[in-house]
Amino acid sequence: MPTTADFERMLREAALRVTRPRVAVLSAVHEHPHADTESIIGAVRETLPKVSHQAVYDVLKALTAAGLLRRIQPMGSLARYEARVGDNHHHLACRSCGAVADVDCAVGSAPCLTASDARGFTIDEAEVIYWGLCPGCSPGEPEAPDEAKGNQ
């Protein structure tokens, strides 16, 4: 986990002024990957109790624009933020509980950045979400019928 000094350095390197809300939001997102805005506000208020919703929204927007955070929004879900930036990873999303987890590209060096027809676009990012059920929401392995077990 990065330290306050690390967050301050990140902000300066991104040409952003170091402020307590920016440091607190960076810290919250690092501590709670894939958190939604309300969760981030709650985490920030543990250290800055009087921070406004608008201040957190503004900081999230600035940090995302500066490339320090990534905003994802799986279909039917609230926007979520993560600190894993600069690589082309994807996400797993649970259809039942909404859990989100990182997953690296399936094969090779960002193969999903090669579209079958880019139509003149210069592609620099692809967003893939694998949908299913997380281990906690998956039903147990169904028991095989007797004949499948060899017991007839």
C-alpha cells in the first residue's frame, strides 16, 4: 500500500496540486479497489469528516483525467474506481452480488487491442468484462446421477 508521501508524489508527477481530499481519495481507492463513489466518500470521511460529496466527485474526476485512477462501469452497475492504471487488464463481474475483480488479458501482450476492423480509430484501450457468478454466489457442483457414477 502506498504511503501519504507516495500519493503526494503521484499528484505532483501528474501536475496536480497536493490537497488533503486528493490524498484521501487516492488512499481510499487504493484500500478499496472497485469501490463505488458512495463507498469512497465513506472511506474519505473517516479521515476528513467534513468533506462534501461534490468535493469527492470533483477529485475523482480530476484523478481519473490525470490517469491516476480508472473509472469502470459494468452494465447495470454504479461507476467504480480503481488505482490499477496503465495496463490493459479486464474485469470479472458477478451477476448476483456485483463483486468485481481484476483479470489480466487472456493471451499475449494486449491482444484485445487489435480490432478486426478499427475503422480508422487509433485504439489505446479495450474494456472487457467477463460476467458470471463469483465463488460465493455459485451453486455447489451438482451431484452426478447414479448412472453417470457407474452405479446402475
